[in-house]
Amino acid sequence: MLSRTLTIVAAVVSSVNALDLLLAGDWGNQLDITDMQTVAAAMDKTAAARGSSAVISLGDNFYQGGNYSYEGVQSVQDEKFGTLWGNVFNGKTLQKLPWWQILGNHDWYLKNSHLFEMSFQNDKWDLPDLFYTKRVEAAPGVFASFIFIETDLLNYGYKGKKDMAWNFEQLGWTANSKTMEKQLAWLDNALAQANNDPYVIVVGHHVGFVCGSDVTGSVAMQNVTDLVNKWDATAYIHGHHHTLAYYTTNQNKTLQVQVGSTGNIGTECAPTDMKAIGKEVANTYGFGHLHVDATSAVFDFIDEKNDVLFTASMGVRTPVVNVKADTTYLTPAQDGSVHFIPPPYVDLLLLGDWGNQADYSDMQNVASTMDTWAEKFNSSAIVSLGDNFYLGGIYNYDGVKSTKDVKFTDLWSNVYSGPTLKNLPWWMVLGNHDWYLSGSHIHQFEYDHPNWQLPDFFYTKRVRIDEGVFASLIFIETDLLNYGYAGKQNMSVNFALQGWTAGNKTVEKQLAWLDNALEKANKDQYVIVFGHHTGFACAGDVNNAKFMKNVTALVNKWNATAYVNGHHHTLAAYYTNNGQTLQVQSGSGGNVDAACAPLIANTPGQELANTYGFAHLRINKWAAQFDFVTESGSVAFVASQGPRSAAIGVSADTTYLTAPDDAAVHYIRAQTSSSTTSSTTTSSTTTTSSTTSSTTSSTTTSSTTSSSTTIVATSVGTSVGTSSATSSATSAATSVATSVATSVATSVATSVATSVATSVATSVFATSATTTATSASAATNTVATNTVASLSVATESSIEVRATPSTTKTAPSNLYVSSALHQKVSFLFAVLAAFV
């Protein structure tokens, strides 16, 4: 998309023998939406009249204010992208133009906001890197190099402002890493590469001259100005201070241009040098217009009425001689000090309470939206939160009657059948409706489909997110813990089949398993527990439950990142445990309910009732973010948690910790094969997600950065028994251990920075005198390849699946490795037949 956009720009330029651009700074302000809309209308008129090719956006894209209590954006789906950008700058001509973007301080104030803006995908939102260059043919044989720089660290230093320091640290921007020196070196060398061009224009957010108090209060913006002057750049363009201004500097060789009043206005500010010739208009909404041809670059400063307030111009520059760029701190193309390196991630869809034929059309709508999200975000799996099959519609029974029950196709595989969704594994737990019919839970365990993954009652998946960053996903069975031994409907019969009795201390054993699983995961940066029943989000449910408060107490004891449940048919998230633990509810996949107050009144959070939908979870080294998505695809709200700290001064209670073959915790699967012998197996799931990038570049050719993800999948059921150091799933002492296959999507993130003769995204890691494209994250295409492996496990085994990089977005494919799983013993079904 980047190359296509730039080719269009080139065609426009060639046809009129000039380059025409609009300049907008500090615009995304809902408080001043009316004036912003008026400015947008004026921009549209100018674009139509002058044949503008693009908009240069000067940062501070999204503000706090009006309806929004937060700076920046909270996700790539944040509605601000629509309400403060797409729906405002939507004139007939303006809506067609690409926006060449940088970030401003307000885009860094909220944790991860910069990441979401960098990752936002829209063919008009052009933010390929933190530092990049576009080289444009303004007239036949006359080139203008636009050098886009990230100025927030250079302005504020490593301590930043608000949550900047946290964001800087996540990127590895530290004094010890010499990040500031590397960024200045990039600019110095970019200017050197552009030295032979008639026009060289540097674009940043922060002030380098126009407002003296801003410059003197910054850490290194004077260094930026020194480099701009060293290379006699045509202009430095910025926003930040909310006025329209210009000054002629550097012995009349460089214009300092300020356009910061597209959505905010401010008072005058004196320049660094009071003797400089120029002009400033304060307290006036407006924008800039730049026209570049063979003889000059002309800046018009235009107010919201579309009146030109004043004009400044600069002629063709002369290349600087006898100066060189300092290469001491010049970085390679993959250095995160200068380039945006998208972090590895695991991406999951969370769906609860779905298999309801009575609400079939809404269930299909949810499934369709899930497929869109799975394709867009390269999802790895679906976490099913229980209540998989309901009574209702044409079905007069809950759960399923056998492994051949038509519900498996009618309410599952035929519904979640989109081209991406149909290939994803489902990591399952059971809900109360899956226990109501005698034997229903066993049929769901024995159902044989590679994507239906229900390996045990209690199990863990451990995911490698990044180097040294792990997420433990702990799946628990909550029906006994919620209802007690008496259960509900035929639950007590099914509990008895499992030997779940008070005499066997089953509740104590299940809680002990969770306590010890959380202890084993304590060093991981993310620990998320998945169960069906409510632990906090609905007070009525929790207060009526037998032992769910015990579950919540354990989750809080170990400072788990989140507890995620279904059961109550709403979408909800609450920050609990002194802000350390999110209580997340996603129970509206196929049913809807009215709102239900959380366990503790006035807990920070929110709930969306009477609305079908699901949750989306993406975990990277910086955060675990939950998006709550309606069936129409809109994001109702988001919630996120950063990496957790290990709980200290606590230990797990082992009093009731079970042996690996104890049916109080584990599903016992019997086999008749004479060739297999009894065994106890420990096994774990480790999903490894890592990104490696390599970039090569040449003049006016495409440069591709490929990110490959490696998945290491091992058998997935989990036991926290006695001496097992890893998560394990086991069969009984008289059975052969069999672990369900695990399927984890393999993803490839391929970033493409395209260099064309007229306009390029540029890194300065090159020796060529012409511009070279090496952006570490330009337009991103992804390929999802899901590999499902069925393993018959007697000893720990694993398969490694490595993705093949591709620049073409395709639907996932499936590879099946067959195995003789789910063998059944006749006496077991004879027992079941008595109850069905």
C-alpha cells in the first residue's frame, strides 16, 4: 500500500511540475472539535484548488479532553482514529490524501499509545517508522528530501513526561544505550545523504527555534537545530506550540516553520533569537500549505476561514561542502533506538457461552466478526470459556449426548467456519451447561477434532512471548467449585462418575492444584487464569457460589495478571487486587444478560450488557491488552495490564496436592490398546514467539524486513503434581497417558519499506549517496499458518514448527498429524448409557 500511495503522488507531481502539500499539527482535540472541523473544511478547499498530494501531520495526534479521559489512543481499534481523524478530515478531496505522520508528546503520554499509532493500519495513515525519509520529485529532475524525526526523547530526555519514561524503557531507550546519540547520528547522516538535493526539509514535533522558552527547556532540541543548520536544510517544520509562525535563520538559508494550531490555539512565544526575521499569529486555528517547484519552496499560513495570513519562501539550496556526518553512533537498520521494531506477541480470541441455537443469527454475527479479527490480528487460538452447548431452539437438551452429536457441527464447526477462524485451535474449559446432561462432559473430552482441544480439567499452557518474557495460561474447571457437591440438575451424577466427593476432598485438591500452578508460574511476566464461573465481575453469582471466592483469593495471592471467565452474559473488566489483577468477563458469545454489579462496589472498570460479542487479547512484552468487541465489530472498551512482578513472601499449600493420576483434578482417559502399558506422563505446552528481522537495501528497490515466529508445541494437559517441574497432563495408573494435540498458530510479520524513484521510506544505514529504504516497520503484511499436531504421549515429546516468511497475506493453512487418540473402553460407555 505504501508503494502504491507514493506512485500516485508521483503521478500528480509529474503532471503539474510541482509538489503540493498540506501541513497540520496538534489536531486531535475533541474539546475543540468544531474549530477542528472548520479547519478541515478549509484544508479540503485548499487541497482541491491546489492539487495537494499529501498531508504532513506534525504530531500530537490525539488529546485528552471532551469525551475522552485519556491522552493518545488505547488500542489500534480506538474510536479516536475515527472520531478525531477519519470523520473530521473527510472532505471530498482531503479524504483521498495520505497523511505522512510523526508522533508528538501527547501520543507518548499513555502507556503503549505510540505502539498503537505505529501499528494502526489504514491506507491513508502513513507512519512507517520513528525516523524515516521520503524523497519526492517536485519537478522534472528536482528532488525534495523530507526527513521525519521522532523528537520526544530529544526534547524531554530519558525521564520524559507522564508515562513517557515507561514507554522509552520498553523500547530500550536508555542513557547506557546511547539512544539520544544514535538518534542525532541518524539525523546527521540522513542530512548528509540528502545533501545534493535542491530541497531538504526536516519534519519533527518539537520546537527548534520559534519558541525560545521551549528550546531552552528541552534536553537536545538545540542539537537538532545545529544539525539542520550544519547542512543548510531548507526548513525545519514542527508543531507543539499552538500558533502559526516562521523565522528565517541560519544566515537566511533555513526557515523555521511552526504549524501547531489545527486543533489547539496558544499565545505568542518569542523566538530563540529576537533579531530573526519572521512572523507569528497566535490564538488562531489554522494549517500550513507548502508548494515546491523548480525554483522555490513556498509556505502559506492559512486560518480556519481559508484566508492566507502570511507567506514565507526559500529558494533552491546549494549543497554543503567540507562537512561530514558523524558516524560514531550510527545504528544498523534493526536498532530500536531509531527504528520501530514490532514486538512479538501472542494473540487470542476469548469467547464464552456460545453454543445456543435459539440465538443462532447473533452467534453467526459474532463468529463472522471473530473471523475478521483473527485474520487482521493474526490470532493464534480461541479460548472457549465454557457453556459450549445449550438447550434451546431445535434442541431440547443441554450439552451433548455423544461424540457424534450434531451440535458439534451445527453449533460449532459450521458456525465458526470463516476462512481464518476455521483453522484456529480452541483451548477449552467446560461450563455448567456442559455438565447438566449425564455424560455430556465426557463426550466433550472424547470428541475427536484437531481444533477441539480439551486435554484435561486443569491444565497450563506456557507461552514464550519474547526473550525472557513468558505468559502462563492456566485453565481450570470451576463447576464443582461454584456449585459444590450437590451441583445443579444432573451435575451431582457426573461429579460422582469422576469420584468427586467430599470424602475424597475433591474441592481441596482442586484449589491446591490452582495454588501450586500459580506458584510454578510466579516468575512469569504474565499469568492469566481461565475458568467458566464468575470470580468477581457479578456479585450475585459470586455470593451464591460455594468456593469461587477461594479461587479469587488465590488469584490475588499470586498477583495474577487476570482471571477471565464467562457465565454471566456480558462483557466486563474490573481492576482489582490494588490494581494488580484484571477480572475479565466474556460471556456473550451466544447469550446476553442485563448488567450485574461487581463484587465490590465502585471498583474501577466497566460492563457492556445486553450485547453479543467477545474479547480479544494480545500479549507482548509491554502489556496484555483486552479489547471488548461487539458483534458489529466495534470496540466497546479496552483494559490492559503491564508485566507483573512476582509475588513475594507467599508459598503454595501442598496439603492436598494430588498425585498426577488423581481424578479429582485430571480427566482419566482409558485405552484398550494391548501394545501400550501404564505410565504417568508429564508434559507442558510452551509456545515460543520470537521476532528476528534482517534488512537489506539498494537504491530505488524494495527493502524487506521479515519477522519470523517460532512455535514450540508440546503436549498440553497440566498437572501440578509433586515433583513435576513443568506443566503436565496424565492418564490414570491403569491407563496409558494420552495428551491432546496442541495447535498454535505460527505467524510471520513482514514489514516492507518500499523505495521508489519519487518517494521513499528511508533509513540512514547505507553508504549509497541516494536514498535507501530500510525502515524496520513500514506497511505490514502478515501470514498466519496454523499447524495442528496430534501426539500420543508416553514420554514428553514436542514438535517445532517454523513459519516461512511471506509478503503476501493469505488465509491460514492446516497440517494434520494423525494419531490414535481418544480410544474408548466399552465398560465406560455402559456406565454412561445408564444415565443418558
